[in-house]
Amino acid sequence: MVAFLRFLINGVSLGSVYAIIALGYTMVYGIAKMLNFAHGDVIMVGAYIAFCAMAYLSLPPVVAVLMAMVVCTALGVVIEGLAYRPLRQAASLAVLITAIGVSYFLQNGALLIWGANPKIFDSVFSVGSVRLFGGELTITSETLLTIAANIVIMIALTLFTGRTKLGKAMRAVSEDKGAAELMGINVNRTISLTFAIGSALAAVAGVLLCSAYPTLMPTTGSMPGIKAFTAAVFGGIGSIPGAMIGGILLGMIEILGKAYISTELGDALVFAVLIVVLLFKPAGLLGKPVREKV
Amino acid sequence: MAEQKTLLKVDGIHVYYGSIHAIKGVSFEVNEGEIVTLIGANGAGKSTTLNTVAGLLKPRAGSISFEGRDITGMSASKVVSLGMALCPEGRRVFQQMTVKENLEMGGYSRQPQEIPASLENVFSRFPRLKEREKQIAGTLSGGEQQMLAMGRALMSKPKLLMLDEPSMGLAPILVEQIFDIVKELNEAGSTILLVEQNAQMALSVADRAYVLGTGRITISGNAAEVLADDRVRAAYLGG
């Protein structure tokens, strides 16, 4: 029973990381109707920046996280402006291939700068851990803070898109770019802002991920990126609560699957669940069925 | 009629969709206080013309000026802040946002403190929208969505309101209601550029009219004259 509880909490924690990454996928998809496959690699860049800030510049963890967020925000805006904006009218396949290209560019850029040897990431948290059931169940501070970060981000994003002028403009752009433009909303700037937010969240996710799994390599972002993308599709791509639910469910399935079914098959199980869900709900758990405009 | 101030001047614009030459040198003017209508058959280029004036499309040649200022090629989001609003074809309200949020988006280019007064103004003209303030726009009826689209355009307090096919897909009784509102808005001081397939209705409310035939202005004049024109009667008014 205690073991199950431990797996469950770890699952929610891993799922929270997936959820934070999935938010970036889903927001960008919602607004630009494109799959930004370079998103996973932005996570990796964020983790490297935080690593460098702590290891080489001896900055406190909070400053390191902020630095990672600032760098990733800028990176996201630059990627969008240089690689995706010129393709706004292009076929979606061209955009997809470009995104894969950006992904390889970031991975190889990281290889060039930081080398192929894994870096051992020092956890940004040093608060200790919580012991329950007379020490039988230990919950690390990483786990708790990851879950807390996820909740805070979820609330902040809900308030942002529901209450603020910019957030509403973002929803308007995601529904109808032409009509939004007619309202006086600068569509390009709104898309940039979406990439900025998604990338800042990716930095947070990178730090959280590497605090729990401390091996940092240029390919660190790709698997979590793919899983978070799966989570976004699972929950219904384009839906913010969908990304949250999809992420957390995926994390739980992965950890529980690895614990009780098979360690080797854990990842396969995740994708098997995706396939089953999409068979019955093609738009994902919270996704809206696509309406073709006539 | 006294000499009126020209609000909008479109001079010989050419617009292309890729290699298709959709608008071939269209010129017209809208003076302050007028209702001007642009009529013509399906595919004549009416909506293309409006979208170009609003800044959604860029003309390859020709010029557009608003209050004497050259706005050719200016982006739609900037054009709005100069005082021009387009209520687009097919309404295009934000389906998943509430009525109030839609209206707020209409006032996006304005200062936040000006919004409540404009909201009141729109609600007093369209009491139905007030009743449905918190409802998701996608659940409104066609007529209500048209009112919302017009109200949304009014939120920017435009000097020139452009309406693209406001009667499209509406029941006859609602069409009449929409045209009554157009007249009321004009009497309240709005200048209106109206694009319509329902030529009869459009000509009955307009001061002046331009007839568009495959990318060119073929006939223009006072609405009454255009209404009496044999070519117009034959082509657009069913005899």
C-alpha cells in the first residue's frame, strides 16, 4: 500500500513535468496550428543554462532558474521569428519539417557547446524531504515542488487566458486570426508571446526534470518532449486543461506501468494507452471535434 | 447637398490572389455621414475590396486614403485604431468566447477606461446582447451573432463602419431588422460602407451606390438612380 502510494506520487510528479511541457505544445498548436517539435529541445537548453549558472557562475538556484527562463523565452521568440514566421502561409508539412530541423539544430548546437559527456545536474532544491508512515514513505522536496509548480502554473495560465486583455486576445487569435486582426490585435506579436510563455515553461520543466533525473545531455529533451506531445494529444491538443490532465495521467501510467507490469515496457505502455484513447476519442480527452469551415 | 468631407478614398486598386487578378482598378469614395453600398454578383470582388480597405489584403497597385492619410498596405490591426472597423462576411464572432468577451475584443485598440461606456452604448442598441452577456457566442442564433458582430465592430468607435453581407443567411424579418439598425446607426452619425448581395435592400437604405462586375466598377451614382438603372434591374434585381 505504501509502495503504491509512493509510485502514485512519483507518477503525479513526473506527470506534472510532462504537463508543463505539454502546455507549450498545446498553446503553440492552439494559436499557430503547428506542432513545434523543437519544444523538447528548448527544455534541454533551459536545463543547461540553469546547470551552467549554478556550476560555473555559482549563482543561487532561484537566479539560475530565472536565467534559464529568460534565455529560453528569448530562444522561443527567436525560433518563431526566424524559422516559423516566414512560413506562416506555407503548407503545414513545410512547417513540421522546419520544426524538426530546428530540433536537430538545437541538439547539435548543445553538443558543440557543452559536449557529449553527460553533466550531473545538481538539484535546484535543497529543502530536504517529507517522511510519512514512520519513515516508510519518503517524498522528496523535488516531487512536492514539481507538483506545486504545476498547480501554480495551471492557475496562473487559467487566470491569464480568462481574465487579462492579452490572454483573451490570445484566445481570439487561436480562434480566428483574420477576425482578431480586424479587432486591432497584432497577430504576429500574440504568436510571439505564446512562444515566449511556452518556452519559459519549458525552462521550468527542464530544471524540474533534471532535478529528478540528474543526467543532462544534448538529447535529454527529446524523449520527455515526445511524451509531453503525447500527453497534449491525449488530453486534446489545443486545450490547456487537456494538457494538464493528459500530462498527469501519462506520468502515472508510466510509473505504475514500470512498477507493476514491466520496467522495459513502461514507455511502450504509455503509447499503447494513447492509441487506445485515440481510437475511441480521436480529438483526445478534452479536445473539441474539428469543424471544417465551409 | 453641401460639400462633404471625403472620409475614404480608394484610387485604382489592383488586388491579386496568387496569380488571380481579382480587383482590376477599383476606385470609389465615401463621404462623411453617407451610407455607400457596393453591390454586385457573387464573385464580383465586393468582399475582396472591403478586405483590402480594412488591411487584410494588400493591393498590388493603387492607393487607399482615410481622412486624407495614406493607409495603403497598412496592417488591419493599425487601420482599426485610425477609426475604421470591418464587420466581416460570415460574422466571424469568436465562437468559444462569451458575448462580453467578444465585445471587449472589439474595443481592443482603445483605452481600458473607455470600454465600459462603449459596452453600455452597444447594449442599449442591442438589448438582446445585454441579456446574453455571459453566454458563449457560438450558442447564439444567426441574427444574434450578426448583432454581436456589428456591436463588436462598434466597440472601436469607428468613424467608418464597413459591413460585409450583414443580411447573409438571415430570415427576411431579421434582414429588415438589420437594415433598420444600419439606418439608425447612420442617423446617429456613423458613416457606413455596405457590401450586399441583397441589392434591393441595400439600395433602399443607401445614399450612393457602386456596382461591381468582375473586378471593376461598372455603374455608380445616387442609390435612386442606380436602382432605376435598367442594367442593374436586369442583372441584380430580377427584372
